Amino acid sequence: MRFTRLRIAMMALLSVGALGAACVFMVLHEPDFYRRAGMPPGPQRLEMSNEFFVRDFVQFIANFDNGRDPWNFSFTQDQLNSFFEEDFIRFGDADYFRKLGITNPRVEFANDQIRIGFRYGTGRWSTVLSYDLKIWLAKSEMNVLAIEIQRRRAGAMPIPTQQIFQELKDIGRRQNIDIEWYRHNGNPVAVVKFQCDRPRPTAQLQHIEIKNGTLRLQGQSFDPVQNQFDDPTKKTTDSEQPPG
């Protein structure tokens, strides 16, 4: 009888140990897209980082804030991932996220979907948190993006999303971006409103396309003089519906 009890106890301990090891393995798992999105160091990575920040992103912000004409900008995932490894760190923007335990962000642009991953925590027990996002423009409001979180994982293990809600709202508030949370098909959806601090917007984001490693944005900037008399929000056009 004593031997039987000892054997049962040992089997239980082995089962618990195996389960714990499996959980650790799942948490420490590195997603395939995260490995694919990594950019090796070298002159090409530095060049693509400069292309993204100095040439494309700065010009996009200038057009959004002070332009007068239609615009069309494209950003590749290689450019953005190079930026995360170079100028994002060099300019000190990564320091704020490091205080939150977030390092090494990477993105992948799939068809109608963005995958985002980053390391959370420090040392050997850090894990890659990853999110699969579906993004579309709100139809009835100007400069409002809906971002549905379709999947969220720590390594290979599903995780709840509630813990990141307030952190994202605080980050958005620093950039004059209002973020509210809703539910759609059982998934959390962030409704992101740009230029929420301005009585009248300076531009309208009219189209967003995510395809083959590229994010493309189209829109229209408004004449700042005319904008004093005309309300551009009355000139909105129908935007994209969420992908089926």
C-alpha cells in the first residue's frame, strides 16, 4: 500500500513537472513571423531606417499637418523594422517603452492584417508578446481607425488583453490620439481617433491598404486658410468597411 501511494505521488509530481515545462516552453516560444521580421545589422538596415524616418514618415506627418493636396504614402515592413533597430533606439524613443518592459518591437504586414510582436520582461525569462490585428477606417467619422485584436499570445500561449488597455490609452494621450475600447465578434477593438485635440482636422485619411509587406495610406490635406471658414468634416467620403 505504501509503495502504491509513493508511486502515485511520484507520477503526480512528474505530471505537474511535465505540465510546467510545457508551459515554460510555450511562453518562451518565438513566433515564426517575429523571426522573419528581424533585420540583420549592417549598412542596408541603417539606410532603410533613414528612408523610413527622414524621407517617408517625416514627409507624411508634414502633409497630414500642413499639406494642401492629396497624398499617397507607402511604408514597407523592412523599413519599419530597420527603424526599430536603428533610429528608434538612437533618438531615445525606445527608452519610454523599455521602462514598461517592452523591447525589440517588430511588425509584419500580411494581407489585410498587421502582426506586431515585442519582447516583454528582461533576461532569460523574457517572452515575445504578439498580436494579430485587423484594421479598417470607420465609415461615419473622419480620421477614426478601428483596430481589432484577433489573437494575442505570450510565446505560443494565449493571453488576456485587458492588461494593455490602459497602457495604450496613456501612450495615445501623449500623442493627442484618443483610444476607446469596444467588442466586435467577441474580440476587443480599439477605436483610435487622430487629431482629437483640434476643433477641425487638417487632413483626412481616406484609404488604408495592407498587402505584401507594405502599408499604404491615402488621404487629402486641407487648405489652412479655407479651413478657417469651411468645416472639412462635412466633406467626408465613404471609407473602407472592415474586411469580411
